[in-house]
Amino acid sequence: MNGRMGRVLWWLGSLAVAGWMVHTWLRPERFESATPASAVVKEGEPVGAVAARVDGAWRSAWNEAGVEPVQLADELTVARRVSLALTGTIPSMEEIRAIESMPAGARVEGWVSHLLSDRRMADYLAERWARVLVGVEDGPFIVYRRRRLVTWLAEMLGKNRPVDAWVRELITAEGIWTSRPQVNFVTATVDQNNDAEGPDEQKLAGRVSRAFLGVRMDCVQCHDDFFGDRWKQKDFHQLAAFFAGSEMSLTGVRDRAEREYEYRYLRRPEAEVVPPRVPFHGELLPGEGRLRERLAGWVTHPENRAFARTLVNRTWALLFNRALHEPIDDIPLEGPFPPGMELLVDDLVRHGYDLHRLIRVMASTTVFRLDSRAAAGREPVSAEQEKWFAAFPLSRMRPEQVAGAMLQSARLRTVDGESPVLVRLIRFFQQQDFVKRFGDLGGDEFEGYAGTIPQRLVLMNGELVRERTGDNIVMNAATRIGVVAPDDDAAVEAAFLAVLTRRPTAVEVAHFSDRLKGDGEGNRAGRMEDLYWSLLNTTEFSWNH
């Protein structure tokens, strides 16, 4: 009798604690101050007006191509896209409640505004940018600190510092790589087996051309293109010559004006001095200053539209998981350009390379808010609709997004900078381990990839899934939902919201509620583990749609 009473008291206590946790953790008030109903406009043309003009360009393209756009997606689906793009994870149950507390029709704008002020956005996009700028390798530890660079990028993105300003710092930085984090863009190219040679001018030229100009100029590094491309070998090496003066010293990276760049061209008998020249729009190159200062001024010049186009293209790819122009780093200087690109470039330059505004504009477009599938009873989405962004492009979630979504779905409250230190540490190490096992995409940010059998096995049988779906009221949302939900239908709905960011259909509710009843012994909390495992292993969970 005493043992039975003890178990009853334990369950009652658990219910009370869980109920308090759910009430506390799911309150929307935490987000109210950070989620305005509409985007704030500092000056100039309203965000919505620019988005409407971009949509107009797409409508014209759809009409010309003879394709019909699909219907709009629901607001929770769009909020999930935004969260994956800006934070690498899905909305928590707490966040879903906050989103749904906003006025209908203004939830996406409100959610974008909240995420742009969230530290997770800065940290996540900083890592995505770092992959473009310096790759994923740790490099020569003595003269390179990748983590310091990522932290500095996060600060720039969090403060919404104009992109042209921090790009200039990356190209021109001098000093020690520990106290001047932006210097790591340069020192990342040092050969760790021979750091006496200093930064690699050719690697720097390749990264500048791809990351900031959207031009694959390093393809002609060894010889002229055999298929008549406009770029010549000399174009690449004349760009590399701007880094000739960069050297390592006791005070870190510095420039020595008298140093010259030499290279032996293909079929030339010996090396020759290569003068620093830009490959196009030479009239925009400043006439005075250090070589790297002049190069940075040219790259970020407001009339050098290649820079703005590259930023627009990469930001579009972050939001849609597919670049506006493909390949992402090979945009023609004279066009033709995709619908809306030049409108976005104009607005970006006009507003001083404001990245947050660019994200707001893109997220406000109808193009971004289209569904990824056709309405019931209509023909499936066609290849032409996919090609013309007449439906949101389906894409596999990135490895860190899968891990982030799994870890977040296992907790009712948001895992962010306000979470306890222990929670954040557990998340960090578990996510790192999962990505290592699942497979990191490396620096190829938007190269298409197919899922593998080992990846599917990691999801089905991996330690992270097992730990985050197990019967644990302290750690896992599955158990908590099973304990506190008033009935089986409510438990199914909560699980679908936490894992898939949507409510279940009537058929899904009936199907899973019947299985939660089990043999009638009331072990719903335990059976929630199977429901969670099933949802985490659906294709819907691991794809961005």
C-alpha cells in the first residue's frame, strides 16, 4: 500500500512540476518586446513596397514562361523556413505560441524582426559566412584563429554593421590574429608547414573573387580558359598582386610597399613582375592608399554592382536554400539576371548595404511565402514551376539544421542565449557530435547533395535521437507532453507542433491517438517515445519546405 501511495505521490508531484514548467516555459510574454507586428523602416522606400516590385518582376517572368505559382503556405510553415535560414533550427513550442499570439497576417514580419535581434541569428549566419571566407578547416593554429573570426563576424551581423564596411576590414586588416580577428581572413591562407612565406596571394585572390564578386576567376589561375571565357590568366594574377605586400611580422600581418608579386605564366621562360590591376571597372579603383586598401575600395564601390549582386545572391540562397543565380559564385557581369535581382541590388546599395533590410525584403515577398506543393486536387509541382520559383524549392536540411531541429524539438522551451549554461553546453557538444557522424558539407554551401544510407541510420538509430525521445521528464519534451497533455488528441497535436511546426490532420490525429491508448494501462508518456521517433524520422522533418 505504501509503495503504491508513494508512486501516486510521485506522479502527482511530477504532474505539478511539469505543469508549472509548461506554464512558465510556454509563456509568449518573453517575446513580446522583440516581435513588432511589422518591420521597422529607418528611411526610404518601405520594405513592403520593394517586395511588391520584386514580386511584380516574378509575375512577369511567370507569365512569359507560362507557369502558374502555387498557393501561399501557412504562416507557421513560413516561420519554420525563416528560423531554419537564420538560426539553423526550428521554432520551439514556446516560440510557436508567441508567433500565434501575433495578429494574423503580420506573423512572418514579426517573427523575422524577432530573429534579426536574436543572438542565434548572428552566430549561425557568422558560421555560414565563415565557410565562404575561410572554409571549415582550423588551419595553422600559430597564426590563425577561426573561432575568433566567427565571433567577430557574429558581432558585425548582430549589430547590422553595413556589409561593405566589414568586408573592407577583412581585405585590409593588419595586426595580430588574436586581437584583430578580421586578420584571420588573411592568415587563413598561410601554409602551416612554411609560415615564413606569409599569406598566399593566390588563395586570397580566389576568395575575394568568389566570395565578394561572384566571379570564378581562380579557374584561370594556371592558364587561359580553353573555351573562350572572358577571363585570362593575367586577370587572376593581377588581382593577386594586390596582396603582394602582405607579410608576417612580430606585430602580426603588415604591408610592405616595396614588395612585388612575381609569377611565371604558362609557356613563359621565367617569372615576371605582375602589376596590380583589377579585372573590370578599372575606373572605380582608388588612386591612392595601400594596395589592399585600394582593392577593398574597388570591391565595395557602390557602382561595382558585382559586389552587391553577390550579396543579394548569397542572401537569397540562405533563405531559399537555392541561389537566385546558379552557380552562386559565377554571376555574369552583363547579365541576363534573374527576375528581381537588379531591384534588390538597387535597394541594397541605396540603403547602405543593410543586410537586415535585405532579409526583410526577401522574406516579405510572395515568392518566399509560396507553398512547396500544389493544392489538393491540382497537378503536382512541375519542373518549370521549380525552375521559376513558382513554388518554394524543396531541399534537404543541412546537417547542423537537422541536429538543431532535433535538439530543439526535444525541449518545449527555446534553446538560446538565455538558456542555462548547462543546456547550451549539452546542445553544443551533441550537435557537434551529430554533424560529425552525419557528415559536414564543408565549404560547398549550396552544392546539391543526396542523402545516404548511413545518414538515415544515424537518424533512425543514432544516440542523439535515442536520448532525445526516451522516457525522461526532466530532459525530453516527449515525456512531458505525455504527462501533462489533457488527452491523447492534445498530446498528438503538441508532438506535431514541436517536431514538424504544424498541426496534424484529422486522419493523423485519429491514427496516432489510437496508438497512444495502447493496451489501456495508461502508459501514454512511455508511448510518446514511439510517436516522437516516428515524426523525427519522417521525410517532412528533415527537409526544408
